[in-house]
Amino acid sequence: MNTIIPVVLCGGSGTRLWPRSRKAKPKPFLPLVGDTTLFEATVLRCSREAGFGPPVVVTGALHLEHVEAQLPDPAASRVIVEPEGKNTAAAIALAALQLPSDAVMLVCPSDHHIGDVAAFQAAAQEAAKLAAKGWLVSFGIAATAPETGFGYLKRGAPIPESGGFAVAQFVEKPDLERALGFLADGSYAWNGGIFAFRAGTFLDELAAHRPALAAAVRDAVAHGQSEGTRFYPDAAAFARIEGESVDYAVMENTAHAAMVPAAMAWSDIGNWQALHEALDQDEDGNAVRGPAEIVGCTNVMVDTDGPHVSVIGASDLIVVVDKGDVLVCTTAGAQRVGKLAGAANQ
Amino acid sequence: MNTIIPVVLCGGSGTRLWPRSRKAKPKPFLPLVGDTTLFEATVLRCSREAGFGPPVVVTGALHLEHVEAQLPDPAASRVIVEPEGKNTAAAIALAALQLPSDAVMLVCPSDHHIGDVAAFQAAAQEAAKLAAKGWLVSFGIAATAPETGFGYLKRGAPIPESGGFAVAQFVEKPDLERALGFLADGSYAWNGGIFAFRAGTFLDELAAHRPALAAAVRDAVAHGQSEGTRFYPDAAAFARIEGESVDYAVMENTAHAAMVPAAMAWSDIGNWQALHEALDQDEDGNAVRGPAEIVGCTNVMVDTDGPHVSVIGASDLIVVVDKGDVLVCTTAGAQRVGKLAGAANQ
């Protein structure tokens, strides 16, 4: 069993989960599914028993308090405090530079839900084996719907003596017609933003394909400061970075892209409808949290932080009450929550 | 022009307008349409200029405070405080016993909305003329929909030298098929619970058809007590009354039932959907009161007493926020609001 270092990325604002998710306490730090927060669950499923070492968390100053409060073992963890958000390539590079060059890191977004933890852990071991051999590995999440909000990975040739495959193609977010084609085809998986790399391999590839970015991150680390378990990269050096996603900067350019299939009841909880689907539901598809009365409803979700909510006769509807804001949204309208004035002006 | 005494009945709980309407401050006393309450508007449209005298209000102790606070001229009004609710026949008899026998009274529910006040006043004068001649007159409200929640009046022969008609038949709440037939027929009107009587005529008819009820009300008044502008009927005598509606006790039995047609933009505001229809709406049929953001909605009503409400993508939906209770209800479900546990246990 390979020891894997979880690299947990805490960026993103989760505005489509407004009003529950707010700038001051966004999506990763909320107990959206069950009693643990998405961040806590991310760290907990990277358990020592499953072969993981202590985590490295990359976050910003705004959320440092939540990270340290929610880490199960803060003393054993490292927290990199980004001066500003510069997208995933830089965040992963910061973590890689804190690790031995042959360490295998598993990059985990902190705001996803994974229902089947055993399947995740098995896929992580599979990915780590390939990473240890120099592959840059994406989790290819089994597509269960024609999603237009995710990128896709097209499966290539099997990699011998592994459960993985070469990546034949990275595909950007498709339109619905293409997404339906991918689903029918069967050789396309969702790119869920979970990656396994050897730290040194990742840094070499980044330097090859994005030398300026790689140099700026090295500079920010070289001039950074440690403070207990925290590490603060140098702000001036970091400010020079042109933020780019790891997909664009590295994965689409490397000759060593691999994928491991993962069917693990994954959801990015990308909006209220996605959260509704991840929750336990009654026989009519309703899911309720907080004081509520539901009469003659199907596929209704209610989440209230106190005020009593009554819903009569509705279908495919989401009702959220949080700190004096009330959101009522059709499932079809869930993507538009982030564009509300309330979400923008919180 | 006949002088008409408005007799304003303040009973009823308005539970189908929960959570805005509550036991302690129900429907009549709320500014549901515009800035005046339904009770205020009821009294104000019975103006001196339109031939009305000072009102007599029949209410219960629970709502006395609201009645006296909202009466435009409390010193000139009389308020009868019922020891308990005993339905409309008894309430009207209490008022009739306070009036000269030849006074013409116009019985007005206090929780209806009338959009066309001039039409109301004209119909009231028409009804008063007939009442002065000994008719017991119902307002026959022009039916504009196949309502199954109202009783109907079938128009009979015209009454000479008047705008009124004999009533051919009182019809209880019909099923939808019959209601559609009534609407197509054209000779059926809604019974809106607005009546004109000469006080003495009403009491004579009540004594003829419900002698026990009439005697008990007389007894309650004989042993009652005045206190300023208030009158308190005797509770023990009043308790013996078997409550009955004026329709059952008198109108369906009298040989002198008449009706005057009234097309006056009337609504009983019987539920949230009815209120929505009575409100000003934007071009998509949405009506908003309080802080709210409406995106991609049609025929949505929002009424909030403070918390900000955002609605996305909904059609035919009602959202009400009042004192920490949130109601979300389809228009089709509006009739069921009164049966909610929240409405029952307020």
C-alpha cells in the first residue's frame, strides 16, 4: 500500500448554494450532507487506515479559521495560506514544494460529496500506484447523467498491470447533445478534479509546460514564512502568477496523463438540486432538514436554519432559509442561484 | 336616498391566509390589499356621502381591540361584543335589536375586498330601496369563474320599479360541473353574504322561522349591558343559541327574498390565490410585497414581513413569510393552507 499525502484544496465560493453558503463561511465548511462538513469528510476519508498520511491543506486567510477548527488533527496537518486565489495549478504546486519529490500526493477538492468511501479509497490506491510510476492521474468519475457542467475524460488504452487507462482526450464542458452522446458511448467519464501525482513529477511537468508559473511559485515558497503548522508564501511573488487550472496548465499538455475509473457516488454538490440528489429522500423524493411540514409534494427539498417552513402541493422545488434570507427555486432554476443579487451582494 | 346602517360582521378566523392571518389578528384587521385593512375598507366604503349612517360592528372580545383601533370614528360607532361566536343569524339579530324597527341595515362581512366602490354603493342603494318595501335582499355578485366555494342565487322575476329580482332559488356550494353550468347559464350569481333588511322585518322573519333563536337573542339583549359605545349581550342567554347562518335560518325560508345584481370586483379573499388575483400584478402575473427578487417567474406572489425572499423559475406559486413562518404553496394547494398543522397550532 502506497502512502498518499492528501492535498486538500479549499478555494471556491459556492455561490450557487446561497443563502446557506456565504463568503464568510462557504460550502466546504458546512454540514450539507449529514453531520460532517464537506471539508471534514474530505479529510476523514483520507484515513491512515486507508494508506493516507497527514494532509496538506491549501486555503486563503479568509477561511483559515474554519480550516483549523475543522481539521481532525491540526497539529499533524500542514496549512498553506495563499495570499490570494490563483487557481489550482499554483495551489497544487505550493503543496508539491512542501513535499519530498517522490511523495505521492492526492489532490482533493474540499467541497465534493463522495457516498462510497471504500470505492474512493480503492481508486486512490490505484491512482497512487500509477503516480508512483510517473503517471499524472485523474479520477474518471463514472458518468450517470448527461451533465453539461463538467469536463470529461475520454478513456484510452488500458495501462498494463493496473486498473488505469491512458487518457485519450480531455473534453471541455459539452453541450447537452454531446453530453448525451458521451453517456451513450460509455468511454467518457467526468473529470472531478481529483488527481494523483508524484510531487517531483508534477513540478517537472509544470516547469516544462508553464515555466513562468512554476518559477513564480518556487519564488513565493523560497521567500515564504512558516508559522507553526502554517506556511505563508510570499505575497509579492505569488501576485505575479497568472492563475490557471491544473487541467489547462498540465493535464492537457503532458504525455503521461492517465485515469482511474471511479464509481463512488460522487457529487460536486454544485447547486441545490445536486445537494437534494445527494440527500436521503422519502418515497416521494422529498428531503427535509429543519422544522417543516410537507403536504402533497414530490421532489421537494427544504433546508431551514430555524423558521418553520410549510410547503403545499409543490413539485421539483427547493426551499432554503438561512439567516433571514429565503430562497425558493425550481430544480431547473438551481443553476441561476449564484446570479441572484442576494448571492452577489451578501 | 335611503339612510343605511352598515352592520359589519367581524367573525371568522381566516386560517387559509395563515401565516399572515393569525388567531390574535385575523384577516379582517390586516392590510392585505393596499394600505387599509379589509375591516377599515369595509367601514370606509359605507360613507356618509353614499348615504350610510354610523356603523354597528358585531365582534368578539378577542378582536375588540382591533375593531376599536381601526374604526374611523369610534365615538359614533356601536360595537356589539358577542360572548361567543354563534354564526350570522344571531349576530345580525343582535344588531337589528339595537336599531329602530324601520331602519334599513346593510349586513357586510368585514373580510371581503370590493374593487369597485361606486358599484357597491349603487347596489347598496338599490338593495335599501327594496328592503324599505319589506324585501329581504341579497347581493347577487356577478359570477366570473366556476367557483365551488360559494353558494349561488338563481335570479327569478324582476321586481317592478327596481333593479332587483326575486330569488328563484338558493343553491348551496356546487361541484365543478354544476358551477360551470351556472356560469354558462348566466342567471346564477354568487351569494357573497351581503344583505339588506329592514330591522323589524328581519326580526319578524327570524321569529317566524327560528322562534327559539329569536327569543334567545331577545333575552341576551334584554339582559345585556351597555358600556360606552359597547354593548355586551348576556352570556348565559347567548350560550343557549343554536348557531345558524342567516341563509339557512331566514333567507331560504322567507317568501320575500330578493336580490340585486352587483358587479363590483368583489373577492372574499378566501385564500392566498384569491388575494393574489386581487392584487396589482406585473406583466408576468407576479405580485410582490416586501423585499424580494423574482427571476424567471410567472404568476408568483410573494408577501414577506421582513426576510428577503428570492424566487427563481417558479410558476403559479405563493410564498408568504410572517413572523418566522414560511409558507410555500401552489395556487392549486391554496385551499389546503387552513389544514396545515402550523395554521391549526398557531
